[in-house]
Amino acid sequence: MKRIAILLGLFLLIIVLSTGVIFAATHAPDNTTPNHTGNSNDNPEWLNSGWRFWASTDTAYGEFICVEVHPQGDAGNYVRQECAYLQDLGGGEYEYQCDIFTDDVPAAFQSTTVEYQFFVDWDSNDCSQGNNFSGFNWNFNTSPNAVSLQAMHAAMPTFVWSSLAALLAGGLGAAFWMRHKR
């Protein structure tokens, strides 16, 4: 009887391992993006080009967290990206950073509302085998104003210094002209 139980247990283990029925993550990844970006909303960090999302969950060895994005109203035009493991948060939670479109944001994802979700994947490097999907609970606007405002902010010191230099040069030129005009 003991041998039959052991053989049955081994048989069931082989079936489970060969079909991939075991999933270690017990819940969908939590979106921690607002905590990292400082936004009260769920907007990711703008990477000039692309976006950075943050998530945490209770993954096990061999599992990966992925982010999936698509333009609102165009669910068939989605992109999935594997997230990078960062640290153990304690209590069985692990933190992940998800960077997407770091080379160039495709036209379909520009000047629109983008929806996103997280999920657990067990097939490394392609995010094609997933479970524990969080659902598309979050979205953000990718209008040109959001991007150009940040780009303008980065260029502002150069603009200010250039303007001050032009004013100074103009003032010195006017003073020189007025002095030699007499």
C-alpha cells in the first residue's frame, strides 16, 4: 500500500510538472507606480522616451513580472515587457521595475490614453505565458503637452541663461553706442 501511494504521488507530480499547473504567486502584482513617481495618480515616470512602472508581488523562483500596455480602445495593439527584479521588500513581497519603449514610443501610443496591467509570467524573456493578471485598472495620458512640458523644463536653464546673456549684451551695446554718440 505504501508503494502504491508513493508511485501514485510520483505519477501526479510528473503530470503536474509536465503540464505547468503549479503557480507559486498567490496574487496579481500590485501597482506601486504612484509611490515611486510621487504622483497621486497612476502615471508612470517619463523616461524621455518611454515609461517606467513599478510593481510588487509574491513571486517564486522562475517567475517574472510583466507589464502590458495598449492604447485605450485598441486592446489588440498591445505590447508586453518583462520587468527587472530589484529587491526583497520583506513579508514575501518583491519589487520590480518595468521600463517600456526606452528607444522610441510608437505612434499608436502617442497623444492618447494608454491602459496598463501587470501579470506573472513563467516563460522568461517574452511574457507570453501569464497568469494572475491585475486587469487594466490603470491608465495615463500621453498627450504632447505632458512630454513637451517635461522637455521644456529640462531646457529651461539654457533658455534663461541665453536670454540673460542677450539682454546683457544688448544693454552693454546700447551703453557703448550712447557713450560714443556724444
